[in-house]
Amino acid sequence: MIESLAGDAAVRALLEEVRPPGDVEDALARVSWSVLAEPGDGVAGTLIEQLGPSDALRFALGRENAATSEIGGRALVDGRARWTIRAERRSVVDALRGGRDVGARLLLPGDTLWPSSLDDLGVHAPTLLWVRGDPMLLSAAPRVAIVGARASSGYGEMLAGDFAGELAAEGAVVVSGGAYGIDGAAHRAALGVGGRTVAFLAGGVDRAYPMGHQQLLRRIVETGAVASEVPCGTAPTKWRFLSRNRLIAAVSDATVVVEAGWRSGSLNTAGHAAALGRPLGAVPGPVTSASSAGCHRLLREYDARCVTTTAEIRELWAGGRPETSPGRGTDPDQSRVLDAMSTRAARAVLEVSRRSGLAPERVSALLGLLELDGAVQRADGGWQRTQNGERRG
């Protein structure tokens, strides 16, 4: 049972290789939670907040009652269903071993180097962070997120590079997501001037994604930092990219969207920044450009500030911004189910549940809805994603 890991000398030795000596039970409970729950799981976060990581873990796995917990009913039943299916001792040990093997450092809330700005996420805050490189950069000020479209234009990449280079040369830490397009341009520009940059990944810090950025991410580790809340070996999925975006927004003093399409994932990052009351800027482009439609949407719907120079970007965190309301989104659980499926092979409900981090009962209900939409179909005793589902994902 994973609750008894603290009594295993070999596991304790592994833990000491990735973090300084401290509260072993608390640390192992948080590592266990990172294995059991998907990023941003509010039910898990509420239990941890109310009971502490160790007691919450025992309660979640049904080992003891917790009369003080306000979580109950359907939320707890669904939570236990999705957590227990992942409750394997080996997975926790593999998480520690994977971090050790790539030289990652384990950061926990309350640690000296923990970026306290992430605590503003409340019950959706990460239970831990794995960091390769310099963890001090996650708290160094100022930190500015520069994000945008993967399918960026030359105009967008030029501006992202100019902004990131100038800001990094002045001492700002440039934060982004390590993706192609605007993210990559921002990271490279910061490195090019000898500045500091941080990449938050949707998968484990041992998995370079996209593959074409292996060298770039290696350079970031050498002089900056690469961070993730999921264990080493975890694959980046579309759902985890969206969840990762809240970390970029929360850790940064301001977020700037350089270029984004109407439905770009960068708007998700912007929505988190707006919901957290973080300063939000958007770079305008030609009104005829689809690549800038998302930025214009931010200026109109999110009350983002129009920025065209590094001086205007600096004004964002110097003056602050009031909290605004994010725009509407789609059901994230459907995206998680689709991410967990394949167009080539049928998968059983329990397998989809394990991969998505959702309770089997919830998965079954979503599969029914997705079948009506033509996104999935029954096949070989399981479920398979259709070409329509591939387009939706």
C-alpha cells in the first residue's frame, strides 16, 4: 500500500536524493497524490487543504474516516474511483527514481524555494513541482509569461523574440511553455542574450516535447529551469497542456499573448491570468490576420491591455490589473477522455479511466455523449476514437 511508503528505508533514501531532509511522510504523500490525481483536481486539492496530504491520502483510499472533511457524496465517490485505479506502490517509487535519474529537484509547498504565487490557485494548486535546472528562478522577480500560437507567423516570432530578448537582458525571467512558435522564439531570445528563462511542461521533465525542441530544452536546463507537476515518464496530453497553462499564468507577474488564433490554447493561459487577477497584455496584429484574431478577442472580451513595446509590458506588472472574467470554454472532461483513446485500437472503460484520471462511471457517461456526437464508437468489446473525434481533439 502506498500509504506505508514512509517506513521503507529504500524509498526514504530515494526521496533524500531529490530533496533535502524533511517531513518524509508529507513528501511521500504529495508524490503519491501526483501519481493518483490529474493536475488541478479540485476534489483532491480540497481534501489536502482540509486534512493535510497524509491524512487526505488515507481518507481518499478508504483506509480511515475523516469526520472533519466537507467532501462527501458523489464528489468523493467519483474521486475515490479515479484515484484507487492508480494506487500502485510501484508508480510512486518510479516517480522518485525517474526524478533522481534526470537530476530533478522535488519542490513542495512550504519549501524555501517554492513559488508562493502558485498558492493563489487554491485547491487547484499543484501538490508539488519537479524542477531541472535552477529552482530559484521560479520565484525570482520579475517573471513575465510570453506565450502564443504554435503556428506562428514571422511577425509574431519577431515580436516575441524582441520582447523576450529585451526583457531578459534587463533581468526579467521569461516564462513560457517550451512549444513551437511563439514559446520557442521567446525562450531562444532569452537564452541568446544570456538571460533567464523557465519552461513549464505538460509531461514529465524527462520528456522533451516537442521532440524538435530537445536541444532547446537542454539549454534551458543548463542556464534556466524546466518544471512540471506530473511525474517523470508522464506523457503530455491536450488536457495536461490546458492544465499546465494555469501554472504559467499563476507563477508570472504578467502574461503577454503575442499572437494567437481565435481558439488558440494561449487564450486558456490568458483566461487563467485574468481569473487570478494577473496583469494581461495582448499584442495587436492586422485585422485580416487569423493569427491575431485571438489577441483581438482578448482585447475585446478579457479587457487585456494593448502592448506594443517592452516599456508597455513592464507597465503591466508595475501597475497591476483588476480581476476580470475569463471567456467560456468547452467541457474539459470530454477532452481528457478523447486524449486517453486511440483511433487504431479499442480500449475498455477501465483503461480509459486509468489513462484519463476520471472515475469509470464518469467515463462511461462521457463515452455515451461522445458516441452521440460521432466522436467515438464501440469496437471489439471496448471504445475507439473516430476520425471525427480526432478532429475534435
